[in-house]
Amino acid sequence: MEDLKALINEIKNYQANIFGKDFLLTWEKSADELKQILAVADALKMMRSKNISTRVYDSGIAVSLFRDNSTRTRFSFSSACNLLGLAVQDLDEGKSQIAHGETVRETANMISFLSEVIGIRDDMYLGAGNAYMREVGEALEDGYKQNVLPQRPAVVNLQCDIDHPTQSMADLAWLKEHFGGLENLKGKKIAMTWAYSPSYGKPLSVPQGIIGLMTRFGMDVRLAHPEGYNLIPDVIDVAKKNAAESGGKFTMSNSMDEAFKDADIVYPKSWAPYAVMGRRTDLLRAKDHDGLKALEKECLANNAKFKDWECTEEKMKLTRDGKALYMHCLPADITGVSCEAGEVAASVFDRYRIETYKEAGYKPYIIAAMILTSKFADPAATLSKLMQQNTERVK
Amino acid sequence: MEDLKALINEIKNYQANIFGKDFLLTWEKSADELKQILAVADALKMMRSKNISTRVYDSGIAVSLFRDNSTRTRFSFSSACNLLGLAVQDLDEGKSQIAHGETVRETANMISFLSEVIGIRDDMYLGAGNAYMREVGEALEDGYKQNVLPQRPAVVNLQCDIDHPTQSMADLAWLKEHFGGLENLKGKKIAMTWAYSPSYGKPLSVPQGIIGLMTRFGMDVRLAHPEGYNLIPDVIDVAKKNAAESGGKFTMSNSMDEAFKDADIVYPKSWAPYAVMGRRTDLLRAKDHDGLKALEKECLANNAKFKDWECTEEKMKLTRDGKALYMHCLPADITGVSCEAGEVAASVFDRYRIETYKEAGYKPYIIAAMILTSKFADPAATLSKLMQQNTERVK
Amino acid sequence: MEDLKALINEIKNYQANIFGKDFLLTWEKSADELKQILAVADALKMMRSKNISTRVYDSGIAVSLFRDNSTRTRFSFSSACNLLGLAVQDLDEGKSQIAHGETVRETANMISFLSEVIGIRDDMYLGAGNAYMREVGEALEDGYKQNVLPQRPAVVNLQCDIDHPTQSMADLAWLKEHFGGLENLKGKKIAMTWAYSPSYGKPLSVPQGIIGLMTRFGMDVRLAHPEGYNLIPDVIDVAKKNAAESGGKFTMSNSMDEAFKDADIVYPKSWAPYAVMGRRTDLLRAKDHDGLKALEKECLANNAKFKDWECTEEKMKLTRDGKALYMHCLPADITGVSCEAGEVAASVFDRYRIETYKEAGYKPYIIAAMILTSKFADPAATLSKLMQQNTERVK
């Protein structure tokens, strides 16, 4: 138990002020707060491996609201909530009465009388997803203050138009493990690059999340994409500021090769240009199906000009000793496997397949840590209590 | 803990014979039984606020069957079941094999081998919803007696064609809190009135539930609606009989103003006329989409004649000191917010918004109390046991 | 508690090697292993009746994947998982990103980070369902070995193209109860016969499951169907081999009367011919809706030639003393109730209705026993521990 005690002690020593707060963007949290969440995730993972139950709730509801399809985040959220003792109730807007002009403020309160956490995926509309989460958070704050709600549920961003913090934090947890500690990430070169995909309209949240988070820990972050495939300008500014503050670097280019050169880590992934996402948002709102079809056609034609943005064996040779760590949020568009031509060559993906699975495997623990740190004023004390009670998770 | 002990003592002293019985209509329960349920709901709420776990089940299934859309009742039912330790399994008739001419008797048994409660919403077909619940209840009774089922699941009416008891009981719990006790409701004037809405086909269960319940406790209940917007005659008879027995009053009129005059409480809400619901039921059964469209058109045109049935600031001035308590089951059709012209003026709704949320907040506890009193022979003893064990709900 | 102790002792004495293994086909398990599962199911049922909690998991996820509609198996799986303390998370392929060419290997890992069991129904495509389950199992094995997964989830076959083991094992548990022990099944005549139904495309898994399992215990198993309504030849071979090994009998005929003659048990049920299921599989894969319609028409016309394959009172008179036990996996096509002409006469079905419900009632316990024996190395020790802890399931 010494390793667990040490970890709990580490958690105790971080300066964190995240109790009672939502997790919406990584750059709204201090470095210490992010480190605490990583450490809590590690502690929960360790406790589970030691068969120590981490049920901090004997009863309680967790609400999931997915406005876009999801497999791994849905299961990660369910698993995280279950690990803490919460039961998930899905808010299926199709089966609800929400369409009738009900306000967000009202819905947020109605689903929260006995709820401890609300996880939301809302990544379809540029300018809307994160704003919606904030609106929910404010409604909950108000409901709690007005004694409508006996507790203030925490909102967890399960992917929005701006950030995908449960993904980027899981990625960071994996890098921490892979490189043997956060301090070892200092100076490491990470290439966050666009990659070709035969589909279009992929959210910007992953690349934005990566450049917004990895610049916090002194890494050399390189963003590369074809001309026109820009991210949201505000997030670029965040990345620049972060890099300056953490002693890292943040550079941009239109060359995959340049980004891959001597990289320690590569993260090649497709996304739709910021401007396209804006047009798409307008068309979705207007329910202009013909417009959407036309936009898709135009974009796919444009994408097709950049089929060489593929993470091939040749490209991998450009990286440090030809052995950069390949990362992906999954599912990847794998050439010859899931599509004719895609983001990554099959041989490259296959070599790193198990690593990408391990990367994904951190997500349930990260989500559970986000919940625990938001809902418990002294997470170290809570974890200590669990350790001392030592209830078996499995008999 | 003295307040909790007093409450448990109160629960003990009620003469109740609801163990093993379904909750289908409030008027099938005695006043003492309803009071016991209110007190159990209060006790569960108090225990939760004191962080005492109310899990009476270490395992067990609760079945939800929603034949109509639902947000707040769905979440209330989930929350109630979770509070008692039950896991909800939804019976989605679209994903089941039920269409194949399977009998209600069979389905009821098949979903109940390890189930403790079945919550049903079935409010679309006049003459059918409550009857269906009874059919399920009889099938369960039979299955239990024949040793098919090791326990008899309780059926809870989550809204039918006749009553909406989880709503009306939550409303009553809220009135009990607001006015400082049930005895203070004696003589209070409550106006249950129709109100204009741009939609049609709203169930009759809420107004019927309100006049059927509030007449039990000596209130002066005034039902008002435009000519033709009648409720089910049998329920009117119930309300009359209740008022006579409880020393209250029950009057009907076609004037919103008359009903609002000096009212202590107003509950303005749209519904479809009884006769229309009957025609609608026939058309739904016949899957006559054109007929349904025509009926909708006719009804909306008729509704439009009564746009002045809106709970405006002027109307509110008619009430006692201009300050009657506004109630609604939510979501309300708010003029200028959720529709152009609706049931209530935005300024009125906004002034009472938090109150309507608190009203809604009782529903999970009411449902949990209905389950507990139906499944546990001595609810006071069960609650005492929970109090003594004093397991933390949240660590 | 003596009866429970005796049962646990029985469980201890079976030679079983099923720990860590999936349950995909009954004929992949030894007779002792099947007996152990039956005994564990009985023990779980007995413990529940004695109000002893059987939660072996304080937290943990169970995944359900239904590629075909299901009511009773869905509820049985949920109930079984809940009985052991697991929360069910449904994998709804329509709401996931699985369509994007993601590999089975990847999905299997992504949903399993904190999962203990995966229940799968996949019975639409001949040659595919069981193969899919194996692919999932291999992916999980690989993920576990490569440290992607902290535990190896057990796969439970909730019906495939070949077998329906949770059904046939529940049927066997029911026969064990009804005839007072497995040893009493020796020599008992069971008629597994085709029966007429106005629908088509019913899976082969039930008749195949029955002849594959009941031949294990010395029964005289008679398969009868109209010419052309063959089952998968491999399964016929399995049944022959089983009968030879167990000292039982396995015969085939094209006469319902012959099969019913002196039968102790009859199991009349419709299915589609093997060859038709093959053609149907091709058409489904090709999404050939016209082809499917044509095939349906052809098959229904063919079925109609065999309307006399109905379990009537006359047919029942052929059985031992006219009192064979009627069995069905439900829902049955009952003449005059769920269809004009079907598998069974209403009077016959009604006489055995309660028995068929009891038969179905074993399914949750059988599934729970399959999970427990796959996940716990020493199920007798685990059950002993539960018995000694004696936690109340219901307070």
C-alpha cells in the first residue's frame, strides 16, 4: 500500500481549487489542478488493481447527454460513474419533451434533483457546444443557490466545439506513463498534424484540446495542416500563451514533414477547417440538407488534394530515430482497413495499436477523477478513507 | 435526529393498508394512506439531506415503461429507484418482441422475475391507460400466486388517461411545505383552470388528478374551462364526493376570472376536451393520419377562440392580495418564451419559476415513498432501521 | 441453511474448468461443467429466496449487445447482472461510431476497460453470429494479455445462429426441477418438433440448442420437422455424438405424430429451414429488400402446407398418458390468440402456461451462474462467503 499512500500524499500537496467547479476547458485549470486530476486518476486505477472499492456514493444519479454518436466516451463515462457508485440515466432528447421550447435552465434543473454529475457531448455546432455546457452550469448554480437542488451537479465536457478534455487528459495520462512522469515531457516534440480522411466534418476539439493542453508542460508542440485547415484562432492564442508560460514551444506550419522531423510523438488526425465548420453550423441550423450535401462534396474534393497527409512508414522515418510514439483518439481511418486511403498506413497503426488502446484506457479514470475532484472538497482524504475501509470491489 | 424520529413516529401512527398494493389513482387510497406517503417522502428527503443512505435494496430491478415522451417523470422515477437501491431497466417496446401478439399477462411476468416495481406512463388512449396498468397488476398478482414470481412487483402509475398521481402528490407535498402543513390547506381556494396553448392533445390527467386529490383535504377547489373543454364525468363525480366528505368545496364554471377571484393558488394549464380525446383515441387506433391532422386543425382553431384564457398579470390581480401561488406541472407554454401566446405571461411565470421547480422537486421522493409503502409492510420500522444503520450516502 | 450448504458442497465436487472461459455453445462444456452451472443457478435462486444478497461485485460494468429484438433475454441479462452487482451498459450500434469501419478487435477493447461481462445476441446471419462472438472473445483475450484490459470480460452467448445456451440451460433447469433431478431425465422422451407459424425467418438456435443439450443427459431426443426444414448438419452430428456418449437416443423423422408418440416432453416450435436461412443471410447482406420480400412470400406459402403441424389436443393425446410436459421458449404463436393458426392450440397452451413461465423464470439465474462460474475460480468458495456474510438483499 506504500505506493498508494505516496500517491495520496502527492494529491494532498497540490494547490487545487476545483471543488464545486465544472470541467469545461483544460486551460481554465491550473497546472497543479491538472496534475492533481492525473494523480487521482492514477490512484483510482491503482485501487481498482488492488481490488479496493472506490464507491464514494452509495446512491446517486449521473446524467449523460450525447448530442452526437459515441462509443468509447459513452462507455468511459458509464464506467467512471459506476466506479464511484453512480447510476447513469441517459437524457435522450428524442424521447423527452424538450423540443417544446423548454428552456435550458428548466431542463437542467428538472434532471438534477438527485444528480451528482452531468456529462455532455455537444460538438456539432461551432460556437454552441461549450456555450451550452456553461448555460447548463449556470442553471445548476442558480438552482442550487435557490434551494431547488440539494447538491450542485458537476458538468463534465465530454467533447464540445472547442475542447475534448477527457480525451486530451487521457492522452496526457498515457504520455505520463509512457515517458515515466510529467517532468520527462519537457522539451519533447509532439506533432499534432492534420491527416487525410475520406470523411468530412470531423470536430476540431481533439487538435485544439491537444495544443491547448500539451503546451502546459514545457513540450515542443508543432501544429501542422494544409493551408486553410485552420483551428479556432482563440485556441491558437491559448496555445501560444501556454507555451510561453510553461517554457515550451508552439509552432505552426503547413508541412507534415516539418512537424514530424525529429518528433518524439506524432498525432496525425483529420479535421474540418474552422471556416467550413462555421458554414456547416449555419446549414445544420437552417436544416439545409442540399446545402450540407454541396458543402460535403466541396470539402471532400478539397480534402482529396491532401491525400499525401498520411502517416506512412516514410513519414515515420523522419521522427526521432524513426520511432516516435504514434497517438490517436480512435477510431483512426486506416488505409486499406477502414477506408481506401486514410490518416495512417496499416503497418504503422498496427505497430502502435496496443499503445493507442492503452491511451484510450485512461479515459474512464480521468473522467472519474474529474468528478471526484469536483465533488469532494478533499480528494486525498476521501481516497484515504477508501483505502482504510478497504472494501473489496470483487469478492 | 429528533425531527426525523418525530417524522417516523408520525408515519407509524397512520392507519394504512397499502402494503402489496399498486398506486393507480389517488382516490383509491384513504386520507391516512396519502398522508403516510407524504410523510415517507419527507423522511426520505430529510435522510438524504442528512447524508443517510436510504438503500433498502442491495440489488433489484425497477422496470420503466414509457408509452409517451417524458423527461421529468423519467428522471424522477430513475432517481427514486436509485435512492432505494434499484436499477432501472427500460422496457422499450420498439426493441422488444412485444408486437407479435404477445399477451399483456405474459409480458408482465417475463419482465418481472427479479423486479420490485414497474412504473408505467400510458396516457395516449382514453379508456386504455389505467386499464392497461390494472391488467399488468392482475397478471403480476396471478404470477406471484402461481409461484412464477418470487415477489409481487408494485405498479406505479406514472401518468395515465385518468390520473397523474405522482404529479398531484408532488404538488400536494409542495403545498404542504408552502403552507406549513396539510391542516393549513383547509378552506384554501385553488383554481384549476384551463389555459390557452398553441398545441393540442394534452392529456386530461393533470387537471383530473388535481381536482381528485385537492378535494380530499378540505380545500375549496374551483374547476374552470371554456365551454366544451370538459373532463371525464366520472372524475367530476369523484371530486364532488371527495369535497363533500372532507368538508371542502368543489365548483365548476366557464370563467377563469371567477375561478381566480380571491384564489390562494392558481393552476392554469391547457388540456384537450374529453370528447376530443375520445375521437383522437379512435383515430390513433385506426392509424388515421389524415383524420388526426383534421382533428388537430379543428381543435387548434377552437383553442384559438380562448386565447384570453392566459394567466396574465391582470388575472393574477384578481387573486387573494394579488399574490396567489402559481403552480404548473411543467413545461409551461410561456407567452413570448416558448410560444407566441400561451398559458402564462412571462412575467408571472418568472416570478414563480423557482416555486414551480421546487414543486417538481418533490416527485422523486413521492415516487420513492409510493414504492416503499407498497413494498415494505412496516415503513416506519424500515426507516428506523436505515436511521440506526446510518450508512453514509456520500463518503 | 443446510440445503444451501449441501448445494454448495455439490458445486465444489464437480470437475469444472470453465473459469476464464466464454459460454458460447453448450457442447463445448463437459457434463460436470453444465451440472455445476445448474447447481450455481439453484444456489443463487435459493439465496435470493432466503434474502441473502449475492452481490459479488461492489462495482463493475456488464455490456449488452443486442443485434436483434429481445424482451425476455434482455431483462434476464439485466436481472442476472444486477443480482451479481453489475451495472448494464447497452452497446447500441446505432448510437455509436462503429459503422465507420472500426474493427471488432478495437470495439471489443474500447467497451471493456472496466467491464466484467459482455452478453451478445446475434442471430440474424447464418454463419456469422457465433463467429462474431468468438472474434470478440479473441480480441478480449489479446487485450487482456497485452495489458490493455485489467480483467478479461466473459462473453455470454445470448442467442446466435447455432445455439441459444441461456434458453436451453434454463429449459434444462426447469426439467431438472419438474422431474426432480437430472438423473430422472434418463430415458425420458422429448419431442423437439417444428410447428406451423404465420411468420418466417425464425432462428434455428432453439431447436439446435435443445437437441445439442438434451442429448447430454441420456434422454431420448426426437427431432421432427417437415421435409426440407433441416437444421445445420454439424449440429445434427453433435446431437448424434452426444446421444451415443450419454447413453441416450437421437432420432429424426418427418412426422410430428411419431415424435409425440409416448413423449414425456414436447417442444413444438417454428423455425425457418437451414437452406432458407442461408439465402436470407445473403439477401440481408446484400440489403436486397425485394429479394427478402420474395423469399418471405415463398416461405410463407411453403409453411402453409404444414398447418397441421400444430400442437393440438389430439396431438397431445398421443403423448405418455396424454400428459406430456409442453415447453416453449416464448412467445408462442397461439392459435386464435396471437394469430389465426399457429404453433399450439389455445387450450393446450393455457393448460401449460404457468409451466412455460416457470421455465422462462430460470433464465436470469442461469445467466448469473454462467457469469459467476466464468469469473470466479472457486464458485463454491464465493457462494460460501456470501452465505456467511449473509447481507440482506432487501432490508
